[in-house]
Amino acid sequence: MAGSTSVVVAALFANGAIAILKFLGFLATGSPSMLSETYHSISDTGNQVFLLIGIRDSKRGETQSHPFGHGKSQFFYSFLVSVMLFGIAGWESAKHGYDALMHPAHGGGGEALVLAGFEIEPVLVNVAILLGAIAFESYAFLKAHAELRRQIEEYEWTGLVEAFRQTSDVTTLTAFTEDTVALTGAVLALVGIGLTEFTGNEMFDAGAALLIGILLMGFAIALAWENKRLLIGESVPVDEEQALRDIVKNDPRVVHVDHFRASYVGPEKLLVALDVSFDPELDTEELDDHITEIESELRAADDRVHFVYIEPEL
């Protein structure tokens, strides 16, 4: 949880500063792709706020109304990010880029700007801002990547693809994907503005704005899909479930594991419920002690196991 929080805080400060700079760049030059990038960075900043709220809310303990805690709050707020922030920002960016393509206007050229007595070409303002954005986003990206890499090593996943399919830490997943998209968007804007300056054709700048919007909307769909599987109670991957099942199955006092269910109730927080047939020679006290022992073994084998309920079968 601490790793996820530091990733989000780093991205929050980076994106807030970048959003202001990009908006100033748009005001100074009128570049369509700079406006799209402004929408992008504003949505990124709001994203981090929502994720921090989710992290805080998920730390609340179990209550009568929420017996398994509030861990799924992170899934909910991450879902809100995908729908409200990236969807809206993506649509606005794409619409602005499309309008700029259909009705070409000022795209980043024009008269030189005067700053502290020096004349500066507008394109250089945008380039400087975007290069700064790439530097900030690279820092946030590296922090998110390091946290994902730590999880990959801890849970022995094969790589990023498997981590995306199996992780329940949607906060880090969202931050990592967002930083990747942010870097890609900044590069697209840089290329579009550069080509417009080089060729004099404003369609490149407008086209970059449209592509940035499409990129954001695509990310919104992907993020919403990832959160859907956790919101509705996805089970753990088959191999991880089998490893936990084998701990119980291989116990000499267990006759048979009748039913085994393991589902996420929060980021890296599992609920495990079992129906187990035990050795009929065990008396009630021995059975209670042994159930407690199995619960401890499951928690020791996988630190994501928080709740264990074992129902002994006759």
C-alpha cells in the first residue's frame, strides 16, 4: 500500500505542474495538440486525487455493514477515473482535434512572443513545455514501473502482460498505464507540432490532437474492463488457487477438499472459503485447533490471504 501511495503522490505533483505549463503553452500559441495535452494532464491530476481518496477509504477496517473492510473502494474510484476523467478528457481532446482538422486555424505558428525583452518563436515554447512534461512523466513512470516490477518478482509473474491480467493493485496499474499514455501523448504532440512547423501544414498539429483523444478513450475502456473483473469479485488465477488448495489437500488429517473459493475483497487482499472433509477420528477440540493451524498456513503461504473460513464436512 505504501508503494502505491508514493507512486500516486509522485504522479499528482508531476501532472499538476505539467497541466499548468501546457495550458500556458496553449494560451501563448493556440496549438490544438497543446489543448488536448492540457485536457490530458488535467484528467491525470484528477485521476491521482481520486486514487488517493480510494487508498484512504480502503484503509478503513471491518464494520458491521462492511464485514470484509473497504478494500474495494480502490476498485470503485479507479473505475470512476476511467469513466469520468479519461472518457471525458479523451472525448473533448478528440472533438477539438477533429474540429481543428475540419476548420484549420492557428496551429502553433505566428508572431514571435516577447519574454523578458527577448523574442521567442511560439513553437519553441511548446517544445520546451513538452520536453519538460516528458521529463516529469518519465520520473513518475519509473516509480510506477519499479512498483509493478516488485510485484512481478514477489508473485513470480512472467512479465507486464501477466501482471496486468492478475494484479489486484489497480492503483499502481492505473498510474503505470496513465504514465505510459502520458508519455505517448507528449511525444505525439511534439511530433505534430514539429511537423506543422517544418511543413507549414496545420493538419499535423490537429491530427496529433485527435490521436491523443483516441488514445485517452482507448485507455478509459481498457481501465474500466480491468476494474470490472475485480468489482464483480474475480477469483485468483488457477495456478495460485491450486497452490493454496494443495496446502489443505496435502494435510494428513484432511480427507478431501470439497469446495474451494478465493476472491479479492481489496487490493492484494483475499477471502478464502473452504468446505473440507477431515479425518472422522478428530474430536471437536482437535478439529478446532487444526482448522486454526490450516488458516495460519494459508496466510503464511500467501500474504494476500486476509480472511479464511473453513467449514468442516461430515
